Amino acid sequence: MPPFETLVNRSPYLVQAIAGRSDDLVIAFASIGHDATRIPSPDFVRSATARGRPALFVMDAARSWATAAGFDAVLAQALATLQARQKVTRILAIGASMGAFSALRAAQTLPITAVLAISPQYHPAAKWEPRWREWTQTLPQTLTAPLPQGPALYLLHGLQDDAAQALLFPPQKGCDHILFAD
């Protein structure tokens, strides 16, 4: 596998890239991670770079659900840097949990073709949601997942763990919401 290259490192965001020969780009957004003392690791590395696709990997050290200042500018800078090197025709954003929420936020400002959001939170800072409280206590209580118009949206949730969040997502044209019982 080619090495990671840091394209943008502007706290709390880090964007790394792996070069590819395809003009299809994957932007993978990291989840919370397992070690609170370190920035989350890149997610979906093998699948994002399959078949020679270039990929950007976006990590959020603050675990801010893409609400910390500079998110849009960091993404725009990383995409512009990559596009200066090669043609990009289509962009897929992918993420799980916090990364899925971030992928949906990115689709509000980047020309993303499709978003694959695995277990995104609709209301991450809800008072009734204890799972990420150490990270979400500083987020606005009103923060909800965006559902941008334009890109194809694919939301996937397992109802055993995520029913409370999953069922808050309103139906929307162009959005497939797949709910798994387990």
C-alpha cells in the first residue's frame, strides 16, 4: 500500500492522502477512535483505496462531529491540493458513527456524488444519549445531522444499538435509509 501523505494539518483536523490512478475519489471520515489521548486512526483504508482509487482520510482530534472551526476550509484545501495533481470526476464520502455524521456535513460544501453513512447520529448531543457524552457535552444541544440535497445518500443503521438515533432521520428524496434488525 502506498504511504500516507499529510495534505492538511490544521488543529483539530488532519487530512492525509493515499495517491491513486482513478479519477474516482473516496473521502473517509474517522470515527471517535479507541484512545482518547490520540487522534483517531484513518478508517476504511483498504476499501477506500481499492482498484487504484485515491483517497483522503479526515481525522478530527477534538471529536467535534465536524463542528470545530475550519472544517469546510480544511476539506476545500485538501481537495484542491489533490485536484491540482489529478482529475477527480466523482467523490464518495464514507464514515461510521461520528465519521458518518462528518461525511454528511462535508456533503453540504463539497461536490460529493454520494455519501455512505454507517450509523450516523441524528442528534449526537441529545441529553438522553449517554454513549458519547464525554465528547458531546460541549456540542450545541440543537445539533442535528444534515441531510444535504444533491448527492445520493445511503444511511445504514443497526436497530439493536442505534434505533433511537436512526428513527429520528426524516425520510428524504434521494436518501436510502437501510435499517437492520440486529
